Amino acid sequence: MLRINNLSARIDNKSILKNFSLQVNAGEVHAIMGPNGSGKSTLSNILSGKKGYDLSGEVLFENNNLFELETEERAHRGIFLAFQYPLEIPGVNTNIFLKTSLNAIRKARGEKELDAIEFLRLVKEKAKELKFEEEKLNRQLNVGFSGGEKKKNEILQMSILNPKLSILDETDSGLDIDALRIVADGVNSLRKKNNSFIIITHYQRLLDYIKPDFVHVLMNGKIIQSGGPELALELEKKGYENFN
């Protein structure tokens, strides 16, 4: 599904990713762990289409050159990014935002757009599953939401859009244990044979609830070691400074 070959990224003459390579197949969950400044968020930004980086190497999504696709085209093809710090957007109703996003993707794929009744039925069902209060669907997007509510709103978006590749950029940051479990349950409910996840995190605790197929340790712009879930436990014990 996703193949990254020797990706290097620079910004403001600073090298961030250095010959980074990764392959994510359909049905797999990959966790990328690393300290601040290791390049984790840069990777998520590049995959989602953020501008401003000097790039070299190759990134293929379903055999399409990702560098040739604009951000909205990547979303249409099934790439979704859950932000570390979701933005508050005053004046934009949450329900309208979700409906517009979903129908834009459906239209780009040649699928029938949902009418208001069909959409409301869908969004209420998904909100109930995530224990996301329905009244928040009628509020401005993320305005006045707690950190946990913003993260649950991101997972709600993911649930409705049903992407092929979901990138979770430190979605666990700032969550209490109950919110963490709700977010993890939402992710687990979406795991299928034809979609994949990249979970970017500092800590092992999220991986107690979302069992990854592979764990990668990213330091100084490179993956220095890969393994199974046990690697996250080892990292938790050793810490990044003592990890080689």
C-alpha cells in the first residue's frame, strides 16, 4: 500500500529525515516511536502533503507517486491524518464540516453523495460508538472542546471517512486513561484487511490498547531498529538515550 524508499527531507537548510525507508502493507498497523526532534511529525506532514520541505527519494501510495498529488487528492485516494494538536475553527459547524468532507471524497471517487438524512444517521451512529456527545456535532469545530474531545473528534472523522491509510500523529498526547481507551477502541474497530495505520507516539501506553504488527524506533531522522510489540516494551524500559 505505502512504500517509502530513501526519503530525505530538509527545511530551512536543516536535515530532518535521512534516507528513511518503510513499507506498509494492507491490513498492517505500524507504530513509529521516537523522541522530540527525531522526524516523526515531519513524516506525517510529508505524507499528508504539507509544503515547504526539500525532498528526495520516493514515496508510493498504491503505486502512485505521492509527490505528484496535492493534499486534497491524497485525501480522495484514502490518506487521513489525525493531528497532534487539532485546530479550532470558529464559524465552521462540526456536522457541516464532516458532511462536506465525506461528500467531497465520495464525489471524487464517483460515488453517490449522502443527503442530510443519510448523513445524520451515519454520524449519530459513529458518535455513539465513540461516546462523542451528539450536541457537540452542532458546535463550531473543536471550539471549546477539551483535548480529549478534540482527539475523539479526529477519530470520529476517521470513522466517517473510512480511509485506506490513517496516520495518527501523537493522538495519545494529553489524553486521560478513559479517553485513551475510547480512542483506541475507535481505531481497533476500524482495523480491516484492506486498510492500514501508522501510529506515531512517544509512549508505549497507547500500544497496550492498539496492538501494532510492527514497531519502529526513529532517531535522528532514521529508523534504527524495527521489531514486534515487544520492542516498545524494551524501549519503555531503556529509554531513548540508552537505545541503540
